[in-house]
Amino acid sequence: MATASPAPSGPQPSLTFTRPVFAKLSPHPYLLRTLSPDSPDQQPTRNNGRAPHQSRPIQINTSSLSQAHGSSLVRTGDTTVICGVRGELLPVTAIPQFRPHNGTLYDQDEGDEARARKELKDYDLLVPNIELATGCAPQFLPGVPPTTLAQTVSTRVFSLLHGAGVVDGRGLRVWFTPESKKEAGDMEVEGEEEREEQKPQVVAYWVLYIDLLFVSFDGNPFDAAWAAVLAALKDTKLPMARWDPDREMVICRKGQDTRLNVRGLPVACSAAVFLEKEHGEVGRGERNRHWILLDPDRSEEELCKEVVTVVVDCSDGGETRVRSIEKQGGTVIGRELIRGFVGVAEGRWREVKEAMGN
Amino acid sequence: MADRRRINGPPGATMAPVFEDDAGQPEIKNGKGRDRAPNVIRKTFLKTGVTPSASGSAYLEFEGSSKSGVSGLKLSCTVHGPRSLPRSSPFSPHIVLSAHVKYAPFATKQRRGYLRDPSERDLGTHLETALRGAIIADRWPKSGVDIIISIIEGDQDRETSKSQGDETWDMMNVLSGCITVASAALADAGIDCVDTVAGGVAALVQDAGEDSTPRIVVDPIPSDHEKVLGACCVAYLPTRDEVTNLWFKGDLPAADAGLYTQLVENGIQASRTANRVLVECLGEATS
């Protein structure tokens, strides 16, 4: 270590610190120095060695868990998150506000799609939850209720799942076509009603429990969590389910799994804004310089207040669609910057698409 | 009152899917039984340093059974500390251990909730006892260390759909994995221990077939056997030849005291094998 090496001759400063020690002691000035190098031919870098607009490479593995219906493991730098999707059945009798709809099994029109989307939301069929209290970072220890961050990320994933319409709700319905009972005496009397009954009806829904577990946490939880959710949903295969009228319950069959229909590939891309003056104490006529740090890690997140997240989807014929823009904590990012940032997000989209391998 | 800090899903109760072949007929244990020799444990993968922000961490994976659908055990462990105790806590002349074991919601056949259930607390207590014997606790007065284990995947047979009371036996395997992985994480965190402690399980099992007599195997997978009569999980320090925790469950004839000792002996044997993996892993990490 540098502290314990006395110089052979002459008085030397007795105390020298290594770079990580400085970064820990006074993180803000240290990051400021590395971002604004003295000579112009030096590239500004962050503490972690990345350029400001460089994100961490992403790795995605799927189907590694056998108990869940779909699963994924996403690793970006030192952030590792595991996602497991598990389907459970919800009979319509257990839904208090259930309204039978008059669609049929073979409806493929737009109206049915919209209806399915409404069902997803009304009946609460998607249940994402994020668990941070796994000791994934020193501030997240178990035994306490979910932290604000865990609640926020859960809610953001929840609203983006519904907002972006990723899951096709039609795949979550379980249909049943009642058989006509051929009983001799009642044939004529109830003939009219029986034809009515033979229409297929929805008897149950699949509820998708989407559970995310952070194994290791190093900043930018939302991007990693969202990528994990998406990869796990794409990996999800639900067993074939049918209604058994005798036992009055839904029975599944093994070996006939259908893949969940997941539309689009929205990818989240976050960045934090690092200010020269930490608390914004700028004099008159002075400008507070700022840097936009893509994919911030844990130490950078602590120094930055303003965060922007853009969710883009370029899978629709090369045309970029912005699914969501979220920004909080400051005033630096305006219209122009967000427009430019969408371009950065497109680059991230291509990286994630490649990592997903489809 | 539902937990408002989590997303709870629909108010009505949801059911795990029920498959048609479990209807009524007795459960048939499919496939062949155990394909390892009775004194061989499953292949183990152990790696330290999976969570860089923690003081120490480790990941452990047991190989799944050769039968399809049986998952191996996957555990992730983080250690935070030693750090100072909060001001409110009373003086302690030695390090205060707290062990926390939690199943992930997707780890087992039945979806687990986010709140710890009694079996998880039980595992935590046993783990704490096992580690307390290994740590040199007097070196850190007034400090505490947190050991947190997430069970990413428990080993359970996915194909046998009915629960056969296997959970109680599964807990033994889980505990032995927890002990080994926690020991690796403690070493990774640089907390002084007298020795590396590792867990081992031995069980008295009865195989399918009329004329099979009960036999002792190490590291059992309950679904491989017709019936598990008794099992014991041992946490063992090899160089000191000490057992720090012994957990025995089951129904053994009291007349045969030798059987009981034999079971413990086999547990120690399994623990020795696990310890070799542990030492090799730590050696790789330091070199």
C-alpha cells in the first residue's frame, strides 16, 4: 500500500492516499476531477472507467429456474437480478367485479385486444414485486419492510407493464365450451336456452406473479429489473388449461405448454445528471456545468439528484416508439436533451436486443 | 389487511395449477432411484464474490438429479460486517451474529410469500448455531455481522405434483447447503474462524421394492427413495474434529443405538466432502 512505503531519502509527504480512498473520502470533487481533465486531449471518464455515455454491457440468461414458468437472470456490471414468472389460476367466481364479456374464442379484432388489456388491469392479473432486502448492498438488509426504492421500482414496473401493453391478455384466458346435455325430456323445452349456453365462455384467468430478486445491487435498478421482467415474460410458457365441469376447477395438462405472447421489446434506459456544484449554489451569471452519466452505478447515484428514464421500442419496423419518459429531481434536462437522449436509448435498445438473442 | 407496500395482486385467492394426472390415483415415484453410490454427495459448484458491494458473498449450486424436472439447490449468501452495533443495543463482549434465510417466491412448488415463515426462521436459528462455533467471536467486541441467504431454488421434484411430506427432508439439504455457503462467504468477508465449517446430510432410506432393507445414504434426494425414515444434518469442523450443530429428525428404533451413531458418522463424512469443495474454492479465490 502507498501509505506504508517510507521514501529512502529526503522528507516526503508522509501520507498519500490511493485513488479509491480519495473517491471514498470526497466523492463529489473526485468525480468532478475525473470528468473534467486538465488537458483537452484526455477523455473525461467516470470513477468506474467508463465514458459518460457508456453503459455497462448486459448479459441475459433465461430458463435457468425450473420451478417457475419463466425465468431470467440479467447482469449489467455488478447489478444482478433474477426474475421468476409464475402463473396461478384465478377462477372468475373469485373476481368480485367480474363482468362476462360477449367475445368469443376466435375473436381476433382490435376491440378484443383492447378488452383483454382492460381485463389485465381491472382484474389485476399482473403482479410484479421487487425484493431488494437480500443484502444485495449494505443499505438493503432484510427484516425491514420494503424500502421506498423497492416500492418505487415495483410500482414503475407495474405501470410500465400495463402502459406498454407488453402482455397479450388474451393468452391469459381459460375458455370453456359447455356441452349440450342431450336429455330426452328437456330437449324441446330448453332447446332455445341450450344453444345460448354452448357459446364458449371465460371461466378463469392466469395471474402472473412476477418476482424479482436482486442478488447484487450496483445502481440503476429499474433498467435491470425491466430487462429481467421482459426476458422472463418472453421465456414464459403456461401449461394448457381446461375447465373440468365435474370437479368445478381448472385442470392443466402436462407437456402442452403455450408460449406467452409478448408484444414488442421496450427497453428502459436511465441516466443521471451530475452537477458541478453539488447543491446548485451558483452565483449570478455563472453556469452550473453538468454531465449526463448513462447507466449510473451506486456511487454515482448517490451524487446525482436528477434522473431520467426513457423507454423505447424499435422493434416495430425500425421505427422508434417512446413508451415512457420519466424524469425527476432537477431542472437540467429539457426538451432538447430528452430528444437527444432518445437516440442514446436506441443504442441501448440494440445492445439489449442482441443480449436477448432474438 | 393486505400489505400496502407490495403489489398484492387480485383480491380473490389464486390457485397453483393442478395437473390432471394427480387426480385420485396414488402417486407413483417415477424413474429410477438414486444413481450415486451411498457415500457420494452431488456435484457442487461454489463461488465467492458474487456480490461485490457486500463484505463477503458466495453462491452455491448442487447439481440436479439425473431425473428430469428435479432442480438442484441454488443459494446465494451475503455477509455484511463486522460493523458497529446500533447505539440502542446493549454491550456485547463478542460479535453478534444474525442469520437470515429466505426462500425466493419462485424457489419452491408452492409460491412463497415475502414474509418469513416459521420454517425459514428455524433454518436461520440452526445456521446461526452452526456458525457460532466456528467464528472467533471475541475478536470483535461491540460489533455485529449479518449473514443473509436467499434460496433461489430449493431442490424439489417438479414432476411429483403431490406433496409427500418431503419438505421436512428438503430442509435438511437446504440447511447443509446454507452452512457451506455461509462459511465460504464468511471467509470471503475476512472474518476469522477457527476452521471452515461445512454441512453434510445423511439419511436412513427405504427404496421401492418388497425386499429392500433400510440403508444409509448421504445427501439424499427424497424423491429418489420410497421413504425416508430419518435424517441428520451435521455441521462439522474437520481439523478440530468438532460438530457445531447437529439436527436429527425422523423415527429410528431406540434399541439400535449403533444406527444413530452410524447416521452421524455418515453425516460427518458428507460434511468432509463438502469441506473439500469449500477449501478448493477458497484456495482458487485467493490465488
